[in-house]
Amino acid sequence: MSWRSEGIWIELIVGSRKISNFCWAFILFLGSFGFWGVGFSSYLGRNFISLFPSHQIHFFPQGIVMSFYGIAGLFFSSYLWSTILWNVGSGYDRFDRKAGIAEIFRWGFPGQNRRILLRFLLKDIQAIRIEVKQGIYVRRVLSMEIRGQGAIPLIRTDENLTPRELEQKAAELAYFLRVPIELN
């Protein structure tokens, strides 16, 4: 989602609060809790989960392995739920032609560097770069080339933009900033 006027361009960035992340976190939690529950019920010799009678699954070695996978899955699930809760990766890109300033803001993990803010002058932007890496999974990155700082990515690599949409976005931004487009 973006907002534009004659002199200001603001692009809102969606972080980790996406439907796919909610689905994966929920599925991972349920699966790992099920694994842990089966391992724990095999240890106690009771049927906590009716689908798998405990006398069919011995604690050594199947119950230990299932408990380990369940605990590991619960750790991964808690990490995913934490990134969703903190909305890691969300923020905005703001380009102000009147003030001549560009700001890139993102939320990170809690701590000293939770707020990530990059601020630089528009005249230091050399180009808008489109980078396409071929392979099994095609990766498209839209970034800005900044004098003295290198390339700063603007669009997440997991955003499923078609090549046409990516080129359109790059062309609009390059026209707004009055800089050329580079292809890599």
C-alpha cells in the first residue's frame, strides 16, 4: 500500500503479520504439540491422544524421538509467534522531494536496535536497481543505489510480484526520484 502526492511518496511495508505466517505458526504449533503429547503419553503409558494407543508406541526409542521433535517444534513455533507479535520487518519508505530527504524505517526484534531508521539525502540516490537471480527459485529484488552506502533493498524478496509489476514499481519510483533504472 502506498500514498503519493506531488512531493511525498510513502510506501507502507507489511512485516511478518501475513496470513501465511499465521497459518504456518498455527500448523507448526498443533503438529509439534501432537508429537510432544504422543511422546509424553508413551512415557506415562496412558492414552492422552486417542488416535495412538500408548502400548503401540514404546518410550524408548520412538517416544523419546517424538518428544524431541515436539519440543523442537514448539521452540520454532514460539519464534514464529514472537515475530508475528512484534511485527518484525514492518515499517515504511518515505521520500520527500520538498525536503530532499528519504527515510527507510523498519521494526526489528526487541532490544537496543528495535527501531531501524535510515535517513539520507535524495541527491545521494544514484539509481533504482532491479536485480533478478535465476535458479530453481527466481529471486527479484528492488533496491536503491546510495552513494557511499551501496544498495539498500526496498521490496522483500518473498513478495510475489510479477516481473511487470516490479518493473512498473521501479519505473514509478525512478520517475518520482528522477534517477535512472539499472538492471542486474
